[in-house]
Amino acid sequence: MKKIVMSVVALAMVAGFGSAVAGDAAAGKAKFAVCSGCHGATGAGNAALGYPKLAGQSAADIYGKLSGYKSGARQNATMQAMTAGLSDADMHNIAAHVATLK
């Protein structure tokens, strides 16, 4: 039981440190230009076409979703293709930009 608790604590610490990396919102805005084709320039999404609203979400949430698509933990063929070529820095930058959208 102690090993399980320690493993969970260690995993939580690693996850927390990974999401604490600050992105460059200006660089993220440039990369987000591709995303805006579906999610809109303001991140408002398009409910009629099934593209979710991104505005108002935290950088940590957006980064987690992007990295989930890239790793395959989140399943969506379009988003997996869109994230395949993104670096970790790109995902942090995009997340930082999206976090500025209200």
C-alpha cells in the first residue's frame, strides 16, 4: 500500500512540474493561426460543426489536452493529426495564447 501511495504522490509531482512551464503567448498566437480555422480566432469554437470553445480555459488545461492528443491518450483523429508535429514548447506556447482568450 505504501508503494502505491508513494507512486501516486511522485506521479502527481511530475505532472505538476510539467504543467508549470510557462509558454510564450506571442509565439503561441502565431501557431494558433492554424487552430483558428476550426476553433475561431477568438477561441469561440463552432458548436454547429462540433468544434469546442477554447476561450476561458487555463493554459494547464489546454496543454493537457494537446499533449493528450499527441500521446494518443485522448482520441480524435483530427486533433491527433494536428498535434503530431507540435513540440512540447509549441504546445505550451499555444496553451499560453489560448489562456489569454476570454
